[in-house]
Amino acid sequence: MQKPPLNVVILAAGKGTRMYSDLPKVLHPLAGRPLLNHVLDTARNVDANKVCVVYGFGGNMVPDTIADQSIAWALQAEQNGTGHAMQQALPHLDVDATALMLLGDVPLIEESTCREVIQQAENGNLVVLTMNKTDPKGYGRIVRNADGNITSIVEHKDATEHQRTIREVNTGIMAAPVERLKKWLQQLRNDNQQGEYYLTDIIGMAVMEGLPVTSVQVKHEHEAMGINSKAELALAERIFQRRQADALLAKGVTLADPSRIDIRGSINCGRDVFIDINCLFEGDVELSDGVTIGPNCIIKNSCIASGTTIQANSVMEEARIGENTRIGPFARIRPGTVIENQAHVGNFVEVKNSRIGEGSKVNHLSYIGDSDVGCDVNVGAGTITCNYDGVNKHRTVIRDRAFIGSDSQLVAPVEIGEGATIAAGSTITKNAPAGELTLSRGKQVTISGWRRPEKKK
């Protein structure tokens, strides 16, 4: 029998009063991305053929931020409950589909859990995801009959004293056939303490029709954790990061402290990779075999080849680093930089939109911008390439085996020939010929009788 198509509805219209922010709750960042993006990832991973997001607070801020043309957006102009939110999504759903209902502020729900819920719903059941809580205050209670079958979900404010002792609670995630869901949503009433249309009221309607109401229990309570405050957001961040750390450990990556790593994107590691404490990885990062990352580094959208060491407190963005290279400590590698095999970029060196050739060294206190540096070049301490004339950027070319003395300024556009030597303290404004010593200094003089100024009494 062919499976029905899957439609996923994500309820994301809430304000999030306890966030104390003008930003809609679902746009607050988790691992550098909006909460809603994490739920959207889950929806795509379970092979939804259609995703509908119900938005409300913040107007078009949510769809404008997500900017995904494949999503069907449904506006809930007034927040009149979860049932009312689902009513706004109905026109976008396929009548022959199974609908999985997720929450935009529950970002840690796992794909495997969703698949279990979907599988039961594909049989025509109404499926509720539940969990047991030691303190169920504020949650809707799962009410079962003597046979253990679900008969209703009662919201906390509407529950009797006996019902409030029930510890099995509703997570807000459920699935059902769209055809039945459409009929139930049309029958909702708001005669309750909140004056809202509760989606959970469809449970009683299914029971009245004799439709099986089944449940799936979450494997880990944090899967169903809703984000309603900055404290809960911070807790979710640590849970999310620990998940990613555990995934790296399972693949053989050595982490100095799994609780002190942050991944805001994806990281692909080879064998024998070591990552020290307090490192941040953003975007897509690739670390090949034998790479070592020192403490307090930030690496974004970069590829680091095998055997390379990134020393402490270095920052790297949109760069490609070769094999057996040493970067840092305290180096800044900016976008557009390629550093070839066995090169050294040392402490307090900044490289931007440049190529550093194989075996070359820029070890101390230098700025290399918009430059092409050949192989086996030595750049002395305090050297800068003056690449900006106030309006335009210009390139500096340093050919193979050149030697740049300390405290030199190379004023672009300029070329340093192969094997050339630039004397320390030179300001080079014209091309320096290959194999020759070029220097540009004022005449050294001594002023007899000169005295340092003294501090006035």
C-alpha cells in the first residue's frame, strides 16, 4: 500500500512574552540560527512534500527572515489558540496527506521521534507525542480510561485536582490524516478558561468517532522542551552543543572538553583531529587528518588540510589552509586567503585576500593584504603591504625566495622580484629587481647636544 504524502505544519505565531524582546520568539538564535530553522530542518529530514508555517507576531518579520520560497506561509493575525492556528494552515494542506504538527519553539525534537509518530498516523490514527514529567504544572494532561486508551487531553487551567496529579503530559506535537483533521477543526469551540480554540480538543472528537488515538513517548525529555525564556534558550544551546560534541567524539575526534565547544553550522573531521577548549566553528568547516586546533580559536567556512596546527586565539574566515602549515597564535586569516603547504603565519599577523606560497613565512606583527606571495619567501616582522590608496585596492606581488626585511612598507601596486632582498626599514614604491638588494632609507644622522624634553614641574 502506498504511503500518503506528508504535510508538516509548524506553529510559529507566538510572541514569547517571557523573552522580553521585540524579536518573534522563533527567530531567537540557537547555534547561530533561528529556532524555526532547526524545526524546518527536521521537517525536511522526514521527507515532507509540503511545509506550512503559521506565523503572526512580528508581521512579516518571520517569513522575510527565513526567506524560503518552498514554504507555504499562513498568517494567524490574532492568536486565538493552537486550534485556531491550525485552521489557518488548512487551505495549504493536501486532503489525502498525513499532517505532522510541530512547534516552532521546540527545536530539539529528533527526526527518529517524528518518524515514529508519522508511521502510526499513516495507518489512519490520531497520534500524540507525550512525555512524563515530575512537575507537570502548565502542561495539558493525558487522560486515559481503565484500559489505558487516551480519551482526552485536558489543559492545566481546565483540569480538576485529580487530573492535575497526572504526570503524562502533551508535548503539543501530533499527527493525523488531513481529511479527518479538517472536519475536527471546523467543530472546535472556545468555551474554556482561556477563551481559545484548543487543538487538543480533537482528541475527544476522534474518540467519539471510534478512531484510535495512540501515543509515542519522547526518548529524552529535552526533545519536547519549549523555549519560553532566555534561560530556556541558554539551556537548549548547551544541550544542542553537547549533541554535536558527542557526534564528533563518536567519529574519533579528540575534544579537550566536550562542554566547551560551539558549532554553528557543520564540521567535517578526518582522523586524529584534536580540538582544544573554547573553539567556535561557524558555517561549513573541514578539518583533515591530524589537524590540531588550539584553544580559543574561531573558524568560519574554511578548509584546513592534514597535519596543520592552528595555534591559540586565531581567527579564520573563508580561507583555505594547506598541509603541515602553522597558523598563530593570535593570527587573523580573512576571506579570500589561500595558505599553501608548510607555510607559517605567526603571532599578530593579519592576511586578507592573499596567497601565501609553499614554505613561506610571515611570522610576526605583519599585514599582508591583496597580495600574491611566492614560495620560500621570508617576510620580516612589522612588514605591511599598503594596498589601499583611499579609493581603490591594489595588489602586491612577491616572487619566490624573496626576503623582506623587518619594518618594511610595500606600497601597491608593486612587485618584488624573485630572490630579491628588501632591506629592513624600507618603503618600497617601485618594483624591486630580482636577485638584488633594494633599500629606501633616509640618511642616518646624529644631532649633537639634543636633549629629551623634561616634564614641567
